[in-house]
Amino acid sequence: MPVESGSSAAARHTKQKRKSHSLSIRRSNSTDQEQRTVTGMQRDMLDGQDSKLPLSLRSNLLDLFGQIEREFENLYIENLELRREIDTLNERLLSEGQTIDGGELSKGALKAKASHSTSQLSQKLMTTYKASTSKIVSSFKATTSRAVCQILREYVGHRDGIWDLAVTRNSPVVLGTASADHSAALWSIETGKCLLRYAGHAGSVNSIKFHPTEQMALTASGDQTAHIWRYMVQLPVIPPTHSITHSLTDSFTTLHHISHIRTFLSCGHLLIHYREDGDGDGEGPCSEVPTIRVATTTLKSHQGVVIAADWLVGGKQVVTASWDRAANLYEVETSELVHTLTGHDQELTHCCTHPSQRLVVTSSRDTTFRLWDFRDPSIHSVNVFQGHTDTVTSAVFTVGDNVVSGSDDRTVKVWDLKNMRSPIATIRTDSAVNRISVSANQRIIALPHDNRQVRLFDMTGVRLARLPRSNRQGHRRMVCCSVWNEENASCNLFTCGFDRQAIGWNINIPALLQEK
């Protein structure tokens, strides 16, 4: 058997290195040409495609996928070379008379080497892909959040978590909050000051809604009742600092100090209580304002927690939802129970009325929500929506013929009232969704999450923005509710959470839709 000399082996090794070097140079030149070709193709693709993504983001994504393709191409070429080397070595082993077992061992060793090389390349590819993707997505999110969504004001004063909030539909426009501290409060949107406190409930206040035309509020509570109470507030003219720091402890000057904060109450049939020292109901901004303790009307037909309540169009009737698995319809003037809406298999979680029609939607832990139709006085029809796999936390009407539902199954679904068999859009998120809100004009959905985030989507399911949140701003605990206030050009979205605060946001809607 001829044996290769050392000098000839070295010469052959040098020749192979030259060949390999030449091959790498040609591959490099070819890669540069391909890169220029791919860049031109990318421009053609960007010009020819009708995409909703911003041009800069689309370009970055195409560059990224081009890098991925080139990495796979290099990996494929190296695998081919390894296969050729394996075949060459096996032929040499056979020609030298070694056994098949020895050949198989050598082949196994080479396979291990090839596998290790492949693993290294795969790891490099994965690292490059993750880093590039994270950089692009993070940059996009940060730019959107900073430019489009900003915190304007925080409303702090409750002594426990805030479950719900609402904005009055008539003048004066104020923000209302419902809290687990057994109280509801009215706030000046512009100054963030608490104007009035309602303390007539004996349990957690779970929801608050304002009458469409009159200065009346409807609150639902864990004490198994719903209360209707009248209020009258005048928005404060921002006074000098010394005017709002006077003590309210002197009973002879109480009305004088109340006039300084420009808050006035109608005393018709309300018990107005001006807080004094030693009252014992807690501290904070909401403890130093006029307090209403007696409701105008008390609705008490439920056998469980009343979790939500709302006014029907016109404001002459209200609907309440309870953990006793029923919803009740009442006459406001007489407090008479008109209808009991039954059918849900588990506790109700929310109720909502249509802004212009006599329609009611109720949500439940039984994974469904139901649409109740009271437009025909003689026929009260009901439709059941089945599309979620966990508790439906809320379902709300839009200005059109749509219902938007949110659930603990981490999805939000958009439904067409004319075709209720399946949703027309589904939004999938990474956390349970609480009480959602849809803007009337632009139909943007605000999603409050258990994980402290608030996200904005359009009705087709396209994500528009995530509201900025950090250790120094945003909500620090679960976000319970959101509500739009499009009449206010600056503070047009409110959220509240179990961190005991409500937040007023400025959402630049034109810029938001332009980013879309």
C-alpha cells in the first residue's frame, strides 16, 4: 500500500488552503453582488406592497430577513463541505484497509464535529435575530409611546383601589371614581382636585355612571344596593396657593373656606356633611371635601353584590348587574323593579347600555355575554354570545352596530350585532383584560390589563400603542378600567387601578392613526 510522504502531504494541504481561500474570495464577491441585488429587490417590494407598517420598519424587517437568509445559505454551504470531507475520509479509510467499524467511528467523530459547528452557527443566528428584532420593536414602541401618549394628571385621594371611573355627559364636566374604600368621588379634570365625596354605601363601590342630562350619579356597591344621588359642583377657578391651604376645622368659617375652593352643593334633599377634625374616616385630599351621605334613591332587590349599573337611553330607567346571577331593570322615579333578567349560569361581572337604543348587554363568569332588547315593549328578546373561554369581564357598545367584549382569557373580540355567530376581529394579548372602553369618534379600544399595562387597538385588531409605564409613572398595580373623554382635547383618556389612583392621559389620536 503506497504511503504519502510528509512533503507531499504538506504540499497538498497548502494547495487545499489556497483553493479554500480562493473560494472564500469568490463567495465574498458574490455575496456583495447579491447584497446589492437584494437591496434593489427590497426597494421594489417596498414600493409595490400595500402594507400598514411604517416604511422605516418595513425596511428594517426586510434587512433582517435578508441577514437570516444569508446565514442559512452559509450554513448550507458549510454542511455541503463537511459532507464532502466525510465522504473523502471514508474513501481513504476503506482504501487503507481499515474495518467498517473504524470507518463508522471516524464518521461519528466527524458528525459530532459537524454538529458542534452547526450548533455554534445556529446559536449565532438566534442571537443576531433576537437582538435585531428586540432593537427594532423596542425602538418602535418607545418612539410611539413618547410621541403619542403622555400622562397629564394623577388623581390621588382614595384609601383603597379604584374599580371604576366615568366622565359626566353634561356641564360641568368632571371625573367620577368608584373605590373599594366604600366611597365615590368627583374630581376637577383640569386641576386634579377632589370636589365632592359620596359616602352613602356600606360596602365597596364597584361602579359609577352619570345621568345623560341631569346632575345625578348612579353607583353600585358590595352592600347589595345601587344608589342614585344628586350633586352640584362648580369647577374651580384656580386660586392662589394660600387660598386652598386654609384649615377646615373652624365650624364658623367652614362656608368661607368652601367658597375658596369654589364648590357649591344643592341642599334640596341631600344630607351635606362638612368634615371636621376627628371625623375618623381617613386622611387624604378626599377627606377634606364636602361629603354626601344619603342617597336620593336606593335600589335594593338583589341578593348579592351589585357589581355594575348603568342608565338606559333617556335616563328614566337603570339596569343593575349582580353576583346573584341576575340583572334588574328599575324605574328611576318610583324605584320600582320592572324586569329581572335571568339566564346566566354564574355571577355577572358587568352591564352596559346602548347610547341611543334600548339595548342592554350583560357579562358573566359563565364565559358568555347576553344582549337584551327592550326596543319593543311587548317583546324582550335575548341573544347569547359564546366566544370566550374564561370570564367575560366587560362588553360595551360602540356608536355603530358593534359590541366589544374583553375576557380573562386574554382576548378581546369585536362583534357585529347583525351577525352574532362569530366575532369579526379577535385581539390576543398577554394578560387578562378588565373594563374596556371604545372612543366614540375614532373607535379606538383602550384595554386595561391585570399586568399594569394599557394598550390601544383599532376595531380591526391592529395594535396602535402601549401607554408608557415605568417605576416612576403609570400604574403600579392592576389596571381596572378605562374611559374615553374625547370632548377634552388635552386629557382625553382616563384609567384607574388598584394602586389607588386614576390617571389622565393625552392621546394624540391623529399621530396615533398616522403611525398605523
